[in-house]
Amino acid sequence: MSTLLPRIGRRRAVQAAVAAAVALGLLLWWLLPLGEKPPSGTIRFSTGTQAGVYHEYGERLRAELAKDMPDLKVELRPSAGSQENVRRVATGEADLTIAAADAVETYALEDGPGADRLRGVARLYDDYVQLVVPPDSDIESVADLRGKRVAIGLPHSGVRLIATQVLEAAGIDPEKDITPRSDGIDTGPKLLGRDLDAFFWSGGLPTGGLKDIAETSTFRFVPIDEDLVAKVHAQGGATRYYRATNMPESAYRTIQNGSTVPTMAVANVLVTRDDLDPRLAEWLTRTVLDSRDGIGAHVHSAQLVDVRTAIYTDPLPLHEGARRYYRSVKP
């Protein structure tokens, strides 16, 4: 009797362990595409200026993709920004990119080649419009930019698109009423106060190019209030993707000194084309969502990526592979 009981106990323990392993296997099978060989090949990722959030996010995402799909080569290709990114993917020059919703919509409204083939993978984070001036500047509003030297972003950038809308809403002709400069976040901060009186930037918070400057010098943000945002909306077109908001006081602590800054924001979308392999798109979407905390530890904006909102890629329909992923995790 004494030897039989331990045998029964051991048998039950083994049975319980097997049952637990089976349950764990089923759970992992449900959550992950185990048993499948990860997608391989090469994709071209159009990012942005190297001092901006797009490029930093691209670098971090490439590292995460390498963990999940070690045989997938991701080529990062810097760009001027959203408008160039959209065109590259639509015309087949790139396979993946990040772009602001207004740039995506503008490309479609202008009947850009391949616009109907663009698809969304995930809504990521918001870009905030940041109008920067020296701390002792007499510029207190967008209207005060008249007659000034103003950087409005690189040609074909999202910054150029949004800065033009803001200036026109304030009654300023970007070509006649200011001295427009094509500096972006790579060069604008260094020229401020010398060759520039102000510069526009639109990016995630905080943007490394500004955060680095804030550690060694100072500057000031010019507010973009709700009344001006309403005038931007009145221009129609892609302006419906802008929303009035406040830059949180934590974005650039040494600059804002505990104060928020009225401005406007626009959502960013991870964009691909309808011919991207659905299985690759599904794996890609999974990595984007699963790597949020890892990327977010370095790119603060990425902390806002969430499965509950990622599915809303307006103005683009979801790619079929991305749709498969969202269905698989639907509660």
C-alpha cells in the first residue's frame, strides 16, 4: 500500500504536467504563429530625416523585426518626410513607411499614382505641430511671422504641408509674406536666432532633434490656438485630420517650465501597399504591437501604440494581413 500511493501520486503529477504543457501549447498556438517558418526576403522602409522620430522609430522597429523574422532584411531609406514617404510606397519605391494622415489624404485627393493601392497596417502615434522661436523673440503668434525668416520644412515633407496650412489660415502667404526656408529638424534648430527667426516642426513628442538642443540651450514655443485651428479646418481637404490639442508640459520640461502649449496634432499611420504578402503583413503587425514597450523605452511616442486604436488607419483601408492579426487578438 505504501509503495502504490507514491506511484499513483507520481502518475497524477505527470498527467497534470502533460495537461499543463498541452494547455500552454494551445495558448501559444493561438497567440503566435508557431510552427510556421517566419517570413523572409527584403523590404524597403522609407523613414524620414535622421534627427526625426520617423527614422528613430524605423531603426528600433527594424531591430524588433530581426528578432521575430531573422531572415527578413529591412532596408531603411531616409526621406524628407510624410509626403515623400507616401509617394515612394504608392509607386513601388518602398514597401513600408510612416506617414501623417493628412499627407496620405492629400496624395489621394491629388490623384497621385498608385494612391488606390495604399493600405494601412496600424495607427501609431500623433505628430504635434511645434513652432519654435528664440527665447527673446518678439514673435508671440503665427501672425507675427510676417516679414520673418521662417523654416517651413523640406520640400515633400509633412512639415511643409502642415506649415503651409497654418500660415495660410493666419493670412500669411508662405511665398510672399515671409522669407521661406527649407530647413528641417536636422538643420533648423542650429540656425535659430542666426539665420532663422522661427521654424516649424511636426513630430512625435519629444523629438530628439529638439530634445538635444533643449539640453544645452533654450528656445520658446509659439502657441497655435483653437481659433486658428478652426481657420485651418475651414480650408477643407485633408485638414479634417488635424485636431486642436495641447502639448503636454512633460514634452520638453526645461523649455516649458510646467506649462502646456496650445497646438494641433495629426495621427501617423504605418503604410504599405496592397501587394505586400499578407502573411508578412500579419507578422509585421504583430511585431509592431508586441514591441510597443521595448521601442517606447527609447521613442516615447511609441508608448501610445495600442491594439484598440491601431486598427483605425483612416484614410486607408486595412491591409488584409493586418486585418488577420487584429481578428486573431479580438476578445
